[in-house]
Amino acid sequence: MNPFAAYRAINAKLHARKTNLLSNKEWEKVVELKSVSQVIDFLKKRESYKNLVSQYKVEELHRSELEVILDRYIVKEIESMLHYFSGSYKEFFKAFLMEYEINDLQLLLRSISRNENLDEIERFFVHSEKYGLSIYHKLSSCKNITQFIEALKGTAYYETLKTMAQEDVIKREFHMEMKLYILFYKTLMEKSEGLSLTDKKIAQQVIGTKIDFMNVQWIYRATKYYDISQEEILIYSLPFGYKMSYRKLKDLSYAKNLEELKKLSEKYLRYAVFEGEKDTFLDRAIDKYMYEYAAKISNDKESIATSLAYIYTLYIEVQDLIALTEGIRYTLPENELKKYLVHTI
């Protein structure tokens, strides 16, 4: 028995929580909604979302605020899971909260770089107040990037960002955000080293698979849209992938053209991630793969697979709800809207 992970307890809890996820039939109903306020009313009736959503009046909520609420829901679910873990297992799952902490650090970085007013920025924070940084008030009072980085002394983020303050604003913002996400995945992989051999293998395979797809997305979009060198594209590719070695990442980064990049990507992933000439549905293709992958491992009762599967499944549900509200905002027809959702494919 693993002394740090109460598998039976957490799996029983997650089995109950999974019943709160929207079913395919419910998704068919949700895509028929015509306004964001109708989506909010729907969520208020859901056991899982109602506590967070009910704190707001429907008329006061816009799409951006709803996105904040949905991200906060994921944070609350991860916090709840942590009660069932201890030691190295608790540290591993706490690392997933870094993604939402980084979200708020990026929000602050962008606002400070652009000299925006920070008086109400806390409304958009999604980080864990219980397990996250306790210096957000100090960070929110910084007047420039140098002050911001100095305020991070003593945190995991300082060493990553301390050399960045002298670059120009536009490049600095981009480089900082890339470095923070490399730190996030590096931390996840480092924390997985403290798990049992079985759980370590599962964790690194699941996270590594996600990294593989994110790298393909990054390299493709950087090649197509960004004015940066192939060397920089490779430098900012995430390490720790499951199938993608450094050599394969280099092949992708230095591909002669987009068609070669697509062919190599699908060869290395063994999955058709691109649809035709457009990359409109690249995010959805990645989420679809992870959704199906999570479903395959979710019933492993004597490992952390169920917990990992729940985190990724919940993330995809939230992404679909965000895509849904975005589609409603642009008045997409129902049949067109479904193309952007994993759950109605």
C-alpha cells in the first residue's frame, strides 16, 4: 500500500465528482443555448459549478468573468483532491496549481509592461489562495518589470525571470511567458520523481504526451505566425516529451515548410492533428486526443491514473464551455459551433 496516496478514497470521491461532468446528451442541449446568460443559468443549476457562479448576478457576468470562474473551479477541484494525498504525492499534485499561478503572473506582467491600471486586476486572479503565492498585493503595486522581478525573490519564479528585465518590452513579455511555462512542466516532471515507480511512469507518460502535442502546436504556430528564428523556436520547445526526442523537435523546428512540418508532426505523434489546410481546430484536436487518452486510463484503481485523468477531463470540459460562450458571442450557428467542441464530435 502506498502511504502517501489513499487511492480508494480519492477514486471514490472522483467517481462521485465525475457524475457532475456534463454528459454528451447535456452537451447537445448546451449548444442550443443562445446567450452567455443562458449558459450561466445552466451552470447555476449544476451541483459542481453553482457555488462559484451563484455569487454573481447574471447581468453582471461577461464572457471574460465566466472564464475566470471556470478556471477557479478547476483550482478548487485540485485543492479538494490534495486532502487525499500527502508527502511527495501532495507536492506533485500541488504543482498542477502552478499553471493558474502563472496565469496570474502573466496577467500582471502584461499589465505592468503596458502601464495599465492595476486597481481591479484581482478580479481576474484564478490562483489558489491556499497553496499559491502570498505576495500578490505586493506584485500588484509594482510600477515596472524590474520591481516585479525583485518582488519574486525567494520564489520558484525569481531565478527563471531575473535575467529578463533589460530586454525590450515586446520581446520581454514573450520570453517571460515561455520561460514560465517551461518552469511549470519542469516542476511537474521533477515532482513526479518522488512517486512510486508505477505512478512515476504513468505521470511522465501522461504529462509527456501533453507536452508532445503542445510542442507541435507551438512549433507550427511559431513557424507560421511569429517572426522568430528556427533556433529560438527550438529553444522554447518544452523538454520532457514522451515521444518527441530533442532530435525530433529539431526536425520540426527546422522543417523546410509547413507541409513538411505537418507530415513530420503526424508521423512522430502517430495522430492526425491537422485538418486540411487550416489550423483552426488544432486546439480541439489536441484536447480530443487527451480526452480519449484520459478515458482509457481513468479506471486504473491502484495508481494515480484516475486522478490525472480527472484533472485533464475537467480541463477539457472547461475549455469546451469557454469555446461555447465564445461561439455564442459571435453568433455561430449550432452546427458550426459544434465543430469547436470536443464533447459533440
